[in-house]
Amino acid sequence: MLENNYTRPTEFIFVGFTDYLPLGVTLFLVFFMLYVLIMVGNMGLIILVNVNSSLQTPMYYFLSNLSFLDIRCSTAVAPKMLVNFLASGKSISTHGCALQIFFFACFADAECLILRAMAYDCYATLTTRKICICFFALAYFSGSMTSLVRVCLTFRLPFCVSNVINHFFCIPPLLALSCADTSINEFLLFALCGFIQTSTFVVIFTSYFCILITVLSIKSSGGRSKTFSTCASHLIAVTLFYGTLLFLYLRPTTSYSLDTDKVVAVFYTVVFPMFNPIIYSYRNKDVKNALKKTVGRVLDIQINGNKNKTYFMNRLHSNGL
């Protein structure tokens, strides 16, 4: 009876961070620069992996896919957030909200599975590209299915309490706007997301526990350092990613705050995707060496091109042309 007496909203209104325009302009400039760094850093890592034969290994295939997922996760949220910093009406259509939830949840779940595959690869190296492709397909398929379930469960509900979302994107507080019982939604979403996050965390923890035992069994300190450094960058990224998830889902409900959630959400939608390529570049000798070689080749091509151009122009002048 309730679902027949309400009007489905055609749009939702974001509260965002501020309605004060000068502060909004400042935040726009800051987050725009962060978004540019996300695009440049992650695209650069993807190109670097694909143009260097020394990086044609399973671990770096995973890194390039992780960079792609970071780009997509940020792109699902950041452009609309940037527009709303300058807009007087911070609105999003119902369909736009559904798409934002679908794409962000899809790529976030797929990132959990890619991180799990990378942890497994650190312990037992995957030797074929075919196995990597199977992991990628499984990650994107699983992410798509879980996000589709999330969207269908969410938008079957009546939103008759309000259409104002106290956040800067759609996912976190949307269920609170429904006037229907959301316990089934919360249980199924917790089961689906909890299974992906818990299972991936267990595999990652087990892999690094085995790596730690292997490293400690190496007698030379130099050998221990070299062995563990190959996966150190991945460990840092995993710590940041799952540290945020643990803070969001395991803190006491008495300390729950949407304002706190906004700050935390900035980290996993904008800050961490920006830091990931930096971590992988500066913590990984193979990536740094490949970057130096690539830059060296580009400079050589430019220098040789200028020399050839100068030689050609001199020949023309000497021939009276």
C-alpha cells in the first residue's frame, strides 16, 4: 500500500561539502588537480607496462588493470563532484544516481579481486597470460553482477522520506532515504560485499603470511630484503585500501557520522587512486628502470629527429633551394 502512495523522485540533491562559493572554487581547483594527477599517473603506468617488454609479466598486467580500475572508480564520482563545487543546484537524476552506483561498485569490487590475484601472484607466480585474463574476466564479471544486484535492490525501494543525500555521491546514505523496511537490502548487500571483501582479505593475508615465512627463512639479510621488496609496493596499496574499508565497516555505530564518511570517501575515491601509481613507481626498481629507458628512448628519438631535420635543411640550402 505504501509503494502505491508515494511519488518516485526524479532527482536527488547532494549536500556536498559546502554552499559557500569561494570555498567551493578552492575545493574545485584542489580536486581538479588531484583528478588530473590520477589520470596522468595511472595512464602513464598503463602505457609504461604495455610498451616495455621487461614489464610483460603477470604482476605488471595486474598493475595496469589496477590503474585502469582506479581511473574508472574516480571517474564514476569525481566529474560530478567537481561540477557540484561550482553549481548552485547539486542535483543528479535518478538514472544518473543508479549508473554512478553501478559503475563505482563494479570497479571497486573488481579491484578487491585484482588485489587478491596480485597477492596470490606474489606468493606463487602465475606463469601464463591466459590465467591472468581469466582472473580479469572473473573480476569484472563478479563486480558487474554484485553491483547490478545492489542497484536493483536499492531502486526497488520507495524514496519518500527525502531526496536530499548528505554526501557528494550516491552510494553511502541512499538507503536511509527510504520509508520502507530496508533490512533485506542491508542483509543481502552486506552478504555480497562482505563475501568479496572478506574472502579477498583472507587470501591476501594468507599469501603475505606465507611470504613472510619464506622471507624469514632466507639466511642473508640482503636476500630477505630483495625478496620482500618485490611485493612491498603492493602491500602498501593493500594496507591503504583495506585500512579504509576496516575503518568504514568495523568502527562502532555510536561514532558513525556522515561528515566523517565524506572525508574517508575522498580518500578511497580520489587520494588513493592518485597515490597508487606513485607507490608502484617509486617502490619498484623494475618500473623505475623501465621509466628511465622509455624516457631515454623518447629523448633519443627527439634528438635524432632534430638532427635529421637540421641535416635535411642544410642540404636544401647547399643545393640552393
